[in-house]
Amino acid sequence: MTTTDAGVLAQARVRPDAVALRLREQTMSYGELSAAARDLAHALHRLGVVRSDRVAVMVPNSLEFFVATHAIGRLGAIVVPVNIHFKADEAGWIVADSGATAVVVTNALRPGLVNVASVPQLVVEAGWPADQPEVDPPEIIGDAWPTTMAYTSGTTGRPKGVAMGPDDIRRRAIGAAAGGARWGLDDTDVHLMVGPAYHSGPSYWAQMHLAFGASVVIMEQWDARHALELIERHRVTTTHMVPANFQRILALPDDVRAGFDLSSLKVVVHAAAPCPIPLKRAFMDFVGADKVWEYYGASEGGGTVISPEEWLERPGSVGRPYPGNEFVILDDDGNELPPGEVGTIWVEPAESSFEYHNDPEKTAAQHREKFFTVGDAGSLDADGYLYLADRKSDMVICGGVNIYPREIEECLLTHPDVVDCAVLGIPDDEWGEVLYALVQRRPEVELDDAQVVGWVRDRMADYKRPRIVEFVDELPRDPNGKTRKPHLRADYLARHPT
């Protein structure tokens, strides 16, 4: 595929009536998507957006999400996705920290931007600005592919924007289309997007299919039975999932699952959270062992992939590096470890490197010459296959979503009846991990677990609420004051053996 036949604009020229997007009974052709993105680009330009600006997008899974991202790409600006479940403090931090010059948002989500009301907003609903000038201003640069600055939380403090280098391959439609070619996909494929568009994995896979002219079926929110219905109805060939999706599908009654024709599926790729070996085997038995692929990566770059055949030979592995990437395992002193020994995973990516927006110290701490780490731990076998181990950070992955306990701890400590707390991840067969909170109450108060959960739910995205709450007289801490989370986790697992 060449640069002349990759991307929405190119597809609109040669296949304007081909279906790009489906949502419920709605369809949007490549011609319509291209025209709508151009119109929205004009509207953003009138708000002052120019090349290299950052534009926040707080829009749910919808046709409008893709119109917005491609409009921003047309201007050579950078997309900053904002989790639609964030409360005002969380969303406001990302908009402000990113330096966004505008926000694309729906009316229903505008309350989440109350803290950044001074940033110009472009509201999109079931439509977008139309009747734009026939002549494009010079700022509209054609089919520049959406470049994203995703926010990924660190182990401490606020989320950080992952700013890619200027040669980021995601800015070029040809690069995204080449990703599909590596999977043997083409413009006859139909992709089902089951995850949130503001997350890197689901968004990239959907955008990749648009780059080479395939169709994308959008789920507004996850439902296991509805996902199977959509696969059958639209003859879906590919989808991107997380292990929690597998769990929910397998939890359906046998006769319900057996009632759907899933023979069109060619590739089910999963990532984002460790997948228990029994769960993956069961899902492979359901959809076909030859269809389930897995990869490991981060917003910062790099990645591995493992085919179904390789995984069956090496259960639990997340594969070998993509071509051009290099992985090494180092100990705490920076020494490379031999095969089988667990240490910190360091990656030299094939393409551009990254920096954390507004945080040069964190950027430097995560790099070692050409290598970087996100703090994950694992090991390589003698053939170069990667196996993940316990993460060195406290990050929790629940249903494929990264959660950083300090955020929840800081929220709980604002409760007038909470003296101290600790939040950590506990293994869970369905979600991968769930949040477990230990809380020290003020003496003689009647704070209960429902109130603790409610306090978090009222102030943070729902998925950040603790699933398990226990009250303690005092939290164990080491001499420097750090909570002894390994001790707490081990104590919980000893009292609740699987």
C-alpha cells in the first residue's frame, strides 16, 4: 500500500460509498466521514486551532468520536483523549496539563469540564458543523493521520501525557495501514470495537482498519450477548478485547453462546491485562484456538506479539518483540539478567521514543540510553519469549484499565472520618485484579464499607471504586513510613485462599 491509497481521504476518493463506520442502524461512508472531518476541521480552525496544537476529545463511542479525531488530524493537531467517566477534577487536570487550545465534547459530558470552562468548547451530537467554506485554509493539511497524546498515570501523583516524537508513525496513514497488512487484513474486513474509544488499544485497532479501508462496527458500551449478536449480524472478522470480555462471554449460558454464528471471525486480539491461562484456553475452545492472538505493549511504545500456535506451546507468554524492537531484563543495578530470571522490563522501540509532557524528570527516570521502562517486571526465556511477573509499581489492571492506587488513597484521605488508608490490587478471576482498600477510621465513628465506596464513586470514575473494604486499627508501615503493601496483599491472600 502506498501513501496515495491509505487513509480516509484516499478511501473517500476511490471508494466514497464504502461503509467506514456502523453504529446501531446508522452507517457512515468514507465519503461522508471525510466530508464531516473537513467540516469539523473548519469549525476547530475558527476556534483558533492550528498545527501542533493539542485538542482534548471527551466524546463517547460514536460516529462523532472518529469525525473529531480525523478533523484534528486534518489540522495537524494532536488528539488528547479524555476518559468520559472522569469527574471534573480528573478531566480538568488533563485538559489543563495538556495545554489544550480547544475541547470537543458532547452536551451530556460538559459538566466534566466545569474546571476548565475558559477553554473553547466545540459541542458535537448527532451531527457536526456543516456548510463550511468551499476553500480550505492552508492550515488544513489533508489526510494527516490522528496523532494521540494519551494520558497514562504514573505510580505517584497525577496522570502524565505520553508525547510521541515528531516521526511518530501514527501520524501517517500508511504506517497504520501497514499494521493491518502485518495481520493479513484488507478492505474487506469488518472490525468490532468493543472497548472505549478513549483507550489506546481499542482506538488504535479501529483507526488501523479505517487506514486501509475496512469497516468498523462501534459498540456504545460493552454487553457480552450484544457483542455476539453484532459479530453474527455484520459478519465481523476482527475484534480487540481484554480478558474481562472473555470472562463475560463465557459466563453466558451455553445455549445462548451456541446460538450465534461466529464463523466469520478471523482474529481476536487481546491485551491490556494479564490473562489467566485457564480463561484463555476456555475462550480459545469457544471461538477457535487458531483465532486468539495476544500482544503486550504500552502507550509509550514497544511491544510483543504471540500467535495462537506459539501460545499453546508456551502458555502464559506474551510473545516476542515486534520486528525492530528489543527487550532486555535488568536487575535493580542495571545488569542484564539471564533467561528465566525476573527483573524490570526495558524496551528499545522500533520507531520514535517519547517524553512525558511537562515532566522531564520522569522522562529521564524512565529512560536508559535508547531503552525505556514503564516499571513492569518479567522474564525472557532462552528463545526470547516474554513472560510478565508482578509489576514493580503498585499499578492495578482491572478489566484492562490501568488504575493507580495513590489516586484513590488521596481521595479517601479527604474523608473527614478516614485517618489512614491503603489501596492495592487483589487477583480476581473475572477482572484480573480488583481494588482492595484498608481503612483506619476515626475512633467512635460509624463509617461503613458502603460509605467508603460511595465517597470514591462520587469523586472519581466508577471503575476506581474499591470492590473490597476492610477496616483496621492501624496500617503496618516500614521505618521510612511506607505502607507495607506486599505484607497486606500476602495477608489477604492467606485469609482468602483460592
